[in-house]
Amino acid sequence: MSTPVLGLGLDRLDGRLKVTGRADYPAETAVANVAHAYLVTSPITTGRIASLDVREAERAPGVLAVVSHLNPPVLPGVNAPPTGINQALQLFQNDRIIYNDQAVALVVADTHDRARHAASLVAARYEAQPFTVDMIAEAPRAYPPANYDVRRGDFAAGMAAASVRVEQTYTTPTEHHNPIEPHAAIVIWQGNDHATAYVTTQGIFSVRTRLANLFGIPRENVRVISHYIGGGFGSKGTPWAFTALAAIGARASGRAVKMVLTRQQMFSQVGYRSGTLQTIALGADGTGQLTAISHDVLCSSSRTDEFVEPAARQTPLLYACPNMNATYRLARLDVPAPIFARSPGESVGTFALESAMDELAYALAMDPIELRLKNYAERNPQDNRPWSSKSLRECYAQGAARFGWSGRSAAPRSMRDGRLLVGWGMATATHAAEQSASSAIVRVRADGSALVQAGSQDIGTGTYTVMTQLAADMLTLPFDHVRFELGDTVLPETPTSSISRTVSSVGSAVKMAALAVRTRLAETAVADPRSPLYGLAVSAIDAADGALYATANPAQRDPFADIVTRSGASEIVAQVANAVKADRARYACHAFGAQFAEVKVDEALGTVRVTRLVAAFAAGKILNAKTARSQFQGGIVWGLGIALHEHTVRDPRTGRVITRDLADYHLPVHADVPHIDVIMIDEVDPYVNEIGAKGIGEIGVTGVGAAIANAVYHATGRRIRDLPITPDKLIT
């Protein structure tokens, strides 16, 4: 008898492949006769290429092609305006330089070392022009991007009515994603109008579309494959220039071409999180009831693209308040295009909002949890829609109990561990529970096993495993009788793995396809005189243990394998193109959580050590307890990095990133991370999607920065509003 596996903490199906080195990451794909490409990049930030001499590079051993604006590739779609998240790509169409480290030439050779050596032989002379890479300096010329501001009520009146006010500015720096796996692509042309690309991407279908549009060929002529991804965190969520450049190099050389970006190139070629300056104003009456909220965001983008870091996204919905303004201004800089980074908007936006709420709690002499409960939003405050589900009260209660919050001494500097100052802080976590249209196919074989397929991507979150669990339960088959395949554009189309929507979107399609194939099996059985179910209505049949049975008489049973075998076909198939759940629009769909942090601060040295982290999350149905816990914990570690470590430094004199590797760009390591205690609240949500699950890949980041900053204030009495919290900001 098959045991239901959905929700169990099963090991990742791909885990052993990864730890033994047998997972086929894109750059490791075995391709015959592959050549290698290497980029030549600009040392200036803006201006033009005055001259470019590639002759010595062309004569270097093993060189197959050198491509630059001197022999620009023919790209019919290169001048099409960017749409959505498609950035304007710099692909050797002119001599303009618009950001530092921009690619100016591509060298293709028979080995990687020869390509890199030949690239060093390209001689370029530049005419530099003035530039600005400083968001604050460019702020006077910032403008409001369209369709981002959100307002309700009368903010000025709400502030005037307040008896307690907090108005502060918070800043967060530029941050880079730095997944373990560098961005890479292998591109193979079959003739001039068919291409196969192995790409490190969170969106195989968006890469297919971009390549097809650039080269002016049908989408179906481009196949994109990506079976395993070594982290992306948003940086692999959009088609970047390196993939197109690999395709250009493959055309120019007549060979399959591999390009792997260096760690240094990943700081200029594949996006980052924009820095922000956020001004928060809160007004409340004497009981702590909010009367007004304002959240003004200044962020930056490039000259050629408009990407807005949506840092105020959580502000209209998190607390019940009649008067609210959330506004944006965007500063254009001479930098590469930014892009979403794990939990775009909420990760840095909750730092500002939840720090301000902590400041308000101190101004009111209220417990920070009590203040949040006082302003608990029973419905979405912006549009009055009911939540599809919301268990935030339980998150506060269970998180506080596990952390021991009731033992907190409220006064700053009142808790010690020897010479170390001890601080406790908390914050609210939230993220939208998204769903997009998706598709999947399920094939039930004559041996009783099932093959489930959907394009999708596994970016390290456990997609292979949870989709197999979901399909196994829907088909009532043992877990090891189901195989799930993804990562290929020949499979049914799915959305990009971003905004925490893969499980909700692809999982819903898998469920509906599994139910559809059960119907197909039932239709086949009731039409077959040899079946024990012959002549029954399909509605009178259910499934269990890999067989159909009559609900009125479970002894009337017909195994899937027998149904398929008698049909004469090798398999019975159902494919579903699943739309967004019809009644979702009537509800506000969000996941929620509560973050608690303990820090110990050495006041003499200014060092902050996070010693405890407790988090409680309510995110609908949990499909795999083990992979879910891993996602929550990974997000929390990311939030710890935002709070204490991460900061991309760009030299204002040269426009160049100077923290260009993991020696200078600081990330949390094992010694920085304490035990992370994760609580998963049971939550039933019949409205959010067909499987009742909310995405969890990003909510773990949200609120962590504020919880740690609030704990630092509690420990030291010093409010740090400029991330990251480094020793220089704490030493008196």
C-alpha cells in the first residue's frame, strides 16, 4: 500500500548527484569539439572606444574568432525596446561605453587559457567622459517611475492627529548575489537558424525567447537546457548578454562555444541589488494605534534600463492604518542594470519599516510585539480584500514563546553576558504568495510507473523532489514509481523561477495534470469490457495504491498498469495548461512570519555576534518539511548577511567595483551563523492556488535585517540606520 509522502521531509532526489559531482550543471555538459570564449572589458565607465587593435589577438595560438564593434554581429532584434525584465544588452553594435567593465570584444579559442591569453592581447584606446555612480549625488535629478506610488487616506491629516511621531532615514547599500556557480553558457548552432543552449538560468523559456528575438529566428528553433543550477537568487532570472555573446561566438567560429564568467565579471555582467535611501514617517496616538505611515524610497538604475527596487512593497499591507503614502524616486547612474535579488523590495524594505516600528515602540514605551498586534491588519488595508489565509498572530505567539521573549528586559543596555552587551530584537516577515500560468504533462506507463514533465528549473530549492512527492500522492503511487523531469524547453512551458512562484505555479499544473490522467485512465477503463470497472460512470471511480476502484465497491479494482496494457498503448497521457486559480483575485495572498534575534556586542571592539535566531512562518501547505526548513534557514542567513556583512563598494573616481571577489565582498560563513530555529505554522489555504502552498524561497530574508538591527539597539542604545552594521558604526 502506497503511503502519502506529501509534507514528509524526504531527502532531495538530486542530493547524491550533487555531492558526488555527477549533476550535469550547464558549464559541465559534455559537448563535442567545444571552443571557449573570453571577454575583453572596458576600464573606463563612460565614453567611446577610440581605437581597437585585435590583430595580435587574432594571430595568437588557437584563436578561432575575435568579435567586436569592428565586425559587429548581425542581430535583427538587437534594437527592439526592452520589455519586462529584458535589459538593453551591449552586443558590439557601436563604440559607446556606458558602464565600467562593459564587454568590448569577445575572443574564441580552442582552450580557455588560450582565449584568456589572446584577450589580454587586444589593444584598446578610449576617450573617457564624465560620469556619476553616486545615487545620493544624483538624487536631485531623480524622477518618479510610473505606476509604483501607492496612497490611501490623508497622510498629512493623519500625522497632524498623531501624538507620537517617528521620522527617520534608513540606507542599504548595493549588494551582489554571488551564487556558488558562476554564470555560464554553451551554445551550439545547427545551421544559421537552429540553436541549442545550455545556460545557467532561472528561466529557460525567457532565454529561448530572447535568443530567438535577437537572432530573428522562430522560438521553436531555439532549445534551452538547464537541469541543475548552483544558486541564482535572482541574478539568473533574466537573459543576460553573456548568453547572447556565447551564441555570437559560436556563429563566428563555427564551433560550439562555452563561456564561463569569472567571479570578477559577475560584479558587472549579471546584475545586483540597487542601494536604497528610505525615509519612514510613522504617526500614532497615545495607545499605539497608527494614524499615518509614509515610506519614500530613492533607488538607482542604469542609463539604459529602468529597474525599481520595490522597497515599499510591504508597507501598504502590513499594518492597519487609514492614511498611507508609499512613493518612489529613481536615480539614473552610469552603471550596469540592476535586477531583482532574493526577496526584492521586502528584504531591504522591511529593514526600514520594521526598524521604524521598533523606534515607535520605544517612543510609546510599548512592547514591539504589542505594537504590531495593536495594528494587526485583519484584511488587506489597501483594498479591503480578505486574506486567503493569515496566521501572523500565531507566528508572533509561537516565535516569542520559543525565543523566550517574555524574559526580555525592555531598557537598552540592560542585559549583559559578562563584558558583552546582549540585545533582543524582533520584526515581521512577509512576502507575496504568487501564482502564474504553467503547464505539465503526466505519462502513466504500462509498468505502472509515471513520468511527469514540466520545463521549469531547479535552482537549488528542491523542485525535483517536491514535484515528485506531489505527483506521487495525486497518482496514489509510491514515491519511487514517479520520475519528474524539468529543465528543457521541449517540455511544457512554465514561468521563470522567481518571486517564489515555482511550487505554486508548476505544482498546481502537476496536480491538475495528474488528476487529468486519472480521468483518462478512468475513461479508458469504463469503455473496456475487460475492465472490472466497465460501464461505470467516471464520477463513480476513485484511485488508491496505483489503481482505480469503484467507490461503491472498492473490491472492483483495476490497476493503472493493467489499464494501460489493455489499451495497446505504451502510456496514457494528459497535458494541462493551468491558468491562475480563478478566484484568487478576490483575496490578498501573502505569507507571513516573525523573526527574533539575539546579539552580543563587544562595545570596545564594536563587533556584533548573532547568537540566536528564531523564526516562525505561516506559508500554506508545506510540501517537504526538510527542503522547506532549508529554504527558510537559507533565507535567514541571507538576511544576516544583509544586516552585518554585504556591501558592494564602487570607486567614485573610476566607477569600478572594487569589492570584486569573495575576499573583499564579505558574506556570512559558518562561524557567523548560529543555530537557526524555524517554526512552520500549520496553515490551510483553499484560495491561494490548487495545492494550497505559498512560496517560501524569499520570505526567510525579510525582517531579518530589522530584527538584528533592533537587537543591536537594545544591546547598545545606538540605532544603526545604515546597513551593514559594521564595527566602525558602533565604536564610540
